[in-house]
Amino acid sequence: MRPIPAAVTLKDIAEKSGVSITTVSRILNNRESGIPIREETRQRVMAVAAELGYKPNLLARGLRGSRSSLLGVIARDISDPFHIQVLRGINDVATQRGYRLFLGHVDYQSDMAITYGSMFEQYHADGIILIGDIEGDETAIEVLMAQHHFVVGVTDRTQRRQFPGVYIDNLLGSQLALDHLWNLGHRNIICVSYPHIEDGALRVDLYRRYMQERGAGDMIQVFLTPQELELSYQMGRQIFAGFNRPDRPTAIFAASDAIAIGLLQAAYQAGITVPDQVSIVGFDNLDITPFTIPPLTTISQAGLEMGQITANLLLDMIEQNRDRSEVEDVMLRPTLIIRQSTAPPPNLD
């Protein structure tokens, strides 16, 4: 049997033409640009597309007025347990309303998002959901919006973007976590967050302001680690090394539950009792958090509900043919879930 040739993508054409994927998309889709495209560039891109055998998805373009009942989901990290909660909510609503999902896992790579966007266009998906933001994804977002009229993001932002989204009030969530620790009597509070993602940076900024405004600026300490259990555990080993000093922190604000769970294990291995010696607050309310030892105090983002709201928002846009500029963002209020990982600080005298 002869192998089926791989479809030529916008990325292939861009690399050979020496221009951006966005420029290729605008030329091949005949879309106007705020920055004029030179005729020489246009001809070069068209020539490369012809040479590579690029075939636009004419079927999808011809079916714009009908529906395929397919939704494309582009997930930043399918191993993220909070994103799994969100995906379950999306799937629940999609199934109830007669739609099926295509899932693309991009593993933080914006070029993979473009590849999946092209694939979903070829299968004439009715709309796209983006789960999670990706650092430096502006080009990918422009290409996806050129390919798909209906796009919604979830857990992907700290402010309005070019398409509607569903996300949590990060500032309020961080405030609730820190208020809880502060009201218990903690003053020496450290923060452990994750790099490269906007909501992690936002939670760190709120922590810094919170401590400074209350005269505890000299206590500020921020540690960064990827949201992986093993790496969070290793960070905890560093934090808890020599933890018997008098000026040690009495509480930790972890910017995600995955980080908090790694810290719980590190504390256990170091012989440090939570919450008698140190309190830990997480952020997400993962399904496992009631079953950690001790059960984790955390900020609930209501991941399942967030996914359901996102899917309903996108499907309403599709079925009512609403332009994305007409659709408002949905910001959810987080809630504090108090369990057994927090308590008043120990007497360090």
C-alpha cells in the first residue's frame, strides 16, 4: 500500500517562504492586514504553496453555513490535573448538546497549537476551545482566529484578549488564601509559584503587595518551580532543609495544588508536621486534595463548572452566530476551602 502523504501546513509554507505563519495565513485566506503585504511576498508565498501542493480546505469553507458538530480543543498541558477537570466539564456539555470533541495536546508549544488549528480547520470544526495560555502565543492566536470564527479560551488569561474567555479572579483567590493565613496569625509567609504563565506571576505580584502593605515586606520570599509533583517535591526539600532556625516561615502560599502536594510530601520526608510546624494553602481544589495527608486547604476554581460554562458559551456563539467581539468574558469567583493543612502558627520563642 502507498503511504498517505502528510498534509502541507501553513508552517511548512512559512518556513520555505521565509515569512511568518500569520503572513502566510493572511495571503492564502485573502485577508486584509493593517500592515500592507508586498506583492513580491504575496507571489513568493503563492508559488511555494503551489510547489508544496498545499490544498486549502475547500470543504470546510463551503460548509461555513452548516455545522459538523465537531469542536476542537487545544490543551496547553493535558497532564495538568486542573485542566483535566475543565476538560471533563467541556465534554459533559458537548455530549449533552450533541457535539463531539477533537483534542490536541500542545505541551506549551505554540507551533503545535497552529498545527492543530490547521487540522481542525481541515475537519471543519465548528469552533475551538483553548485550555490554558502559552507563553509567546500571539502568532498562534492570530492564525487560529484567521482559521476559525468561533474561539473561546478558558483558564488562559488575566485580562481581555481578542476573543472571549472564562477564567477565575486570580487576585481575589490569592487574597482569600493570604487573608486566611494572616487571620490565623501567620506573618512569616512565603510563596511558591510557577514560571512562564501569567496567572502564576499575577499570584506572586498580589502576594508581594499583600505582605508589603501589612508591614511584612522583609518576610517576602518567592520560589519558582514547574507544576510537576517531582520538581515541586525537590523545591520543598530545599525549602525545608535546616527548617529548625528561629526565623523560619510558618506558612506557605502555593500557587497551585500540584505544587502544594509536592511540598506536603517534602515536609513529611523532612519530618516536619503540617500544620503544627508549617501551614500550607494550595490553589485549584483538585479532586485529590480532600485525600492528601493532611487534607489540603485550597482555593477552589470550580474546574468542572468552568469547563461547562466555556462549552455552553462557545456553543451558544456557534448556534446564534454571534461574533466574538460581541461576547463578554466570564470571570468566576473563587472560594476558600478550609481543611486540615492550616492552623495558627507555632510558638517559635
